[in-house]
Amino acid sequence: MKLIDKIIHIYKIADVIKELRSSSRQIVFTNGCFDIVHAGHVTYLSQAKALGDILIVGLNSDASVKRLKGDDRPINTEQNRALVLAAFSFVDYVVIFDEDTPYELIKQVQPNILVKGGDWQASEIVGADLVLKNGGMVQCLNFVEGLSTTSILDKI
């Protein structure tokens, strides 16, 4: 599969999900800005993939990142961030979403497992209600201390 084929338009994700469900694959979903990808992201995403068969990453659009992080972000464009994520063998699909949260995307994906970093409390994880209602699982992975895009930018 070419890298660009791993980047799925949000309007086409339902078709991909339908195909994946027909083969009884365990779908893992996570999301984030992934503005400057670092070792913490790599560790986190590889651990997320190990929880199931297919890893779908919801990626905040440029407009969404700007609303969440401020006018000086993102550093990298959504297309560049998506391409970097798609380059990882453990990432199966990347879906860019424009909302501030991935709630609507999670509704469409209906993952078996919803994953966030350990810096999130389970009660704060957007979409946890949807996943749990459908019999899925919510998993918090350990946060790699000192590795964040913000901490990297603070050093500059």
C-alpha cells in the first residue's frame, strides 16, 4: 500500500470500516495533533497498534490545532503530519478531522479499543462513552515523561 493510500478522507472512512468489520479485525483508534513527531509518539503509537489488528489515527486539522494550541501552531501542515504518521508501519490509516475533538469521527469508526496517553484521565477521554456503550475498551498508555511537542518547542 502506498503511503498516500493510508490517508483516508473522513467521508470515506465508513467504507473502510465496513470492510474491516467484515473481516472481524480488532480496530484500535487514537487521535492527536502530532505536530512534531518524537520518540514519545513512536512509542505510544506502536503500543497502541499492539492492542489490536488495525490502528486508525485521527489527526487534528490545521484549523483545529490552531484553535486548540494557538496561532503559532501547527508547525507542520496537516498533509505533512499525515504523511509522517502514514510512514509508520504500525499506523494503518490516518483520518484528518476538523472539529476540536474526534467525537464524530469516533462515532463513525466505532473502534473496539480507544487509546489515549497516560496524561489523560479515563473520565476525560472524548468518545469513551461511545466505545464503552458498544462493548469496547478504553486504554490509557503510559506517558513518556519529558517528551512532548511543547517541551521540544520550549527548548528553542
